[in-house]
Amino acid sequence: MQLYGLWKPVKQPPARDSLQDLLPDGLVVDRAWLADRGFERPLVDYYLRSGALVPVARGAYRRPGPPLKWEHVVYSLQELGYAVHVGGRSSLEFQGFAHYLSMQGVALVHLYGTEKLPGWVGKLEAPYRFTLHKPRLFDEPVPESLTTKPFGHWDWSLRYATPELALLEMTAEVKQSSDFEVLDKLFESATSLRPQLLMKLLKACHHVKAKRLFLWFAERHRFAWFDRLDVKAVNLGSGKRVIQKGGAFDNKYQITIPRAMVDGSSQSFL
């Protein structure tokens, strides 16, 4: 005897092809991303049991495949809605500015953004790790200060700081002599910065220390683009900025710098 109304057909999980169509190789997603595309918790659990999905950390998944590169992670964060970009030293290193400042051991990828990264990013078992910077240099971002680079066979667009922005990001974070030394080496490669973009960044930036130190380094290396900057149009604030304690005081930019970098136009600051 058939009991009408009590029997319900068992819902079959979608074919793997549907997951493959929606989830490219290498992309890391969370359950919310999957749910938005019709993959509810039971289906996600099914894919995990069957091996169609593999966890990379708690709450984060990808399709099985080649080792997960840092570029996969950055693009995944962008796709998940995080407004982050590769910036500072990492942007300069990966764009060829610092081949002589090679990374050793675990690669450290510097990301810049305003919101906290998901917890799984710090739990990846990988030969790299990420650090997030929140410099807040601008009230509104300068669109031209970001560029993109393609990655992988999908030609994913990864957001990078332009060299102009990356150097400004780094000057905002200088705290000790070793920071000065690294930044000085990076400025040595900054032979072709764009003065028009630099002026937009310097005028929009409200971080006084970053602007003063950027201009100090720029004048120190005296590339042709520096002469095309209208320094008087940049608001450099007022008062002294002690960046290097016990260092030398630069009269022009009202900042302290390591004594070893004094060029004769500075005086000691106590």
C-alpha cells in the first residue's frame, strides 16, 4: 500500500560539472559565497566528502589542484569583496624594484586595505604569510594609484599599488634606521616615477610624515622627475617630526633622519 503525501524524492547533489563551472581552479571561497550560488550546507558537505572540494583552512575551500599560491589568495579576497591590494614593499618587489632585496624563508606579502581580513588567511599552511596595513593616507582613494597585473591561465587581475603609491605607503611606516636603509635602496630604482601622479597623491595625502619623508628621499636621489614636482603646492603641515630619535634634523622638511644619511645640509637635533 502506498502512503500518499509521505514519500519525498531524495534530492540528488548537482553534478561536479556545475561546481567546476562556477568555481575556477585556485579560487578560495567560503560557505557564504557557495550559498549565494545555490550550494547550501548539505551540498557543500557532500562535495567535501566526495573530494570535489577541499578545505584550505577552517571555513575556506577550493577545488583540488596545484599548490595554492599567494596570488590565488589575494584574488580570492578581491572576489569575496575585500578592498585590498598588494602594496608597499611587496608591490615594489613583485614589480622588479628590489631584486637585490630578495626575500628569504617565508615570503611576507604586504596587503593594504581598511577592513580586517578573514581568519582563515592567517591559518593557511603555505610558504608565505600575509600582513595587513591600514595606513589611511587619503580620505578618498586616488584611482590612478592602483594598477592590475594578470595572473595564471585565467588572467586574473590582481590589484597592485603603483610604484608612486607603494613608496608613499612605505614612508608612512618608517620607524627605525633599518626602515630608512631599505627605503633608500628602493628609491634608487625609482628612476621613472610619474610627476603628475605623484602630485595627485601628495596633494590628496593627509599623512604629514609620509609626505615630508617622501620628498626628502626624492630630493636625496634627485631624479629628473623630482624637478617637475611643485613642492610648494603640497601641504606639509607645521611643527617638527621626530622620525629617528637621536638623529639629525633636516631644516627643509623639519624631520629627523639617521645621522649616517646626513649630506651636510642638515644639523644635529637633540
